[in-house]
Amino acid sequence: MQRGYIVLIVAALLISGIVVSTLWAVPFAGKILREDTILGDASVRPAGSVNASIQIIDTLRPLSLAIHVERNNGTAGGQIPNNNLRETVRNPNGIIMTSNEFTGAFFTTFKPDIVGKYTATIYNLGHTPVSVDVQVGNLPFVGANNHVNLNSFGGIIVGVVLSIIGIIVLIAGIIVLILDRRRTRPKVHPPT
């Protein structure tokens, strides 16, 4: 096979992998950004709280709550504060759907019982301020009964596999090119 065809195959694999991944990832991320409530770097003082609300119109899909405690840049090594936090999610009637204490990252899902506005409240039970990232909503990859739906990642998996194959073929092509150059390089004999 001529080298030109190998280069075309490598380029086609890499480009198709990138295109497939992008075509899948952009609508996926757009759906999360459109439908979910996201609070980034929300500061919570000691004995304070922060709220995130979301309007639910489909009670068949589980509601997910993800909380990430930010590293404290004011401490040595940027450690994660060791504060106890509590999350509470209330339905539109004020009934508590979930309530948990945690110190670091936290993730839970539950099935909404009625249509309406759900409010997640994160309380700082510690003695120092913390910053949290909060996401409340219906994650496309979490299906009924809280099972992760890997089929929703199909496009990205195909794109990554195509890109990896393209990189492997590219590396193999470079190795073949180096070996070919060694064979064709004329040997220079020192003058006698």
C-alpha cells in the first residue's frame, strides 16, 4: 500500500473520531445546560445556606443532585474544607424528598412525586465558609430506577475509539517510515 493512502486513512480516522465525538457531545452538553440548574462557586457562610431550584414537568425521570465542595485556596495546599454540609430537597408542597449530611462531593437521585418547583438547599454546618458547585436536574444518562444508561454515551465512545485507532495507525506509520529510511539510507564507507 502506498504511503499516501495510509496518510489518508489516518486523517480520515482521526477526523471522523473528532466529528462523531463533537456531534454527540454538543447536543448532550446543551441539554444539560438548558434543562438543569447549575450554581458555580456559590459561597456558603457558617450556619448559612444556598438554594437551587428547578421546575419539574416529567415525574417519570429521576431528579439528580450533584454537589462538589471547592478547594480552599486560602489554606496550605488548597485543601478541601472539612465542614459538615447538609442537603435537603423539598417538593412543591414543602415535603422533604431527600436530606443527607456530607463533607466532600455528594451525588443522589430520587424520583419526583409531583410536577412543580423543587428546591435544593445546601446548609453549611461547619465553622468556616465553603464554596460549592451544585447541579440539580434530569441527567440524560440516568434513567428510570436510577440506572446509568450507557447507550447515551454511544456517540462519544465511537468517536474516541475511532480517534484511538487513528492514533495507533499514525504511530505504526511513523515506525514503518523510520524503518524504511534505515533500509534505504546508503552506507558510507570511510576512506581507506
